Amino acid sequence: MKKEEIIKNSNYRKNLGNFGETKATKYLKQLGYKILLKNFVSRQGEIDIIAKDKEEYVFIEVKSRSSGTYGKPVDAVNAEKIKHILDVSRYFIYKNKIDNKLIRFDIIEVYINKKNYFINHIKNIFS
């Protein structure tokens, strides 16, 4: 693959991911979630969205796909990604002193085609 193709593919994936995170944020707000942070980064990794659903803190991974070539979006959340999400969430909990609170881990899949998009919200995906 040529350098230009790599850059083009990288930009496409970044734009696809940004689009998915924007749509996921809008979706969550419509459901009454309070968005606390987007793209929370620590040494351990990143969490796309941290929100509150009533009294529950929700750590959300957003995965977007424009085709089925690489499988379902949820399939991209492998054991290594789960470890990073758990590590970052522990750091967030420690840093913000929110021990003994309800927490949940969700995945939002965003399926995108040329004219539309569809959101699949998978709650409590792992603990």
C-alpha cells in the first residue's frame, strides 16, 4: 500500500470514528444521559464517552462501520481493548473520587451507509 493510500485510509477511519461518536453523543443526550467527557485519555488508553444515566456512571466505547468487511463493530472490542477500557475507567474513578457508585460499560455500534446511519446500543457489555 502506498503512503498516500495509508494516509487516505487513516483519515477516512478517523472521520468515520468522529462521525460515529458525534451521532452516539446526540443519541445519548436524546435519551437523557448527561455527557461528562468525550475522549477521556490517560496513560492506560482512551474512553470515547463517559456519561451519567440517572445515578449510574456509564463508560462507552463507540465503534463505527461503513461495511461488514471487518465484521460487526462490537467484534473490534477484543480482550486487549477491554483491558484498556477497564484500566482507564479505574483511573477515572480514582481521579474523580467516585468509589461506591454504580457503573456500567456499554458499546454503541454505529452502522453508516451513504445516506443513513443506524445505532445499536449494547448495555452492560462487560463488568
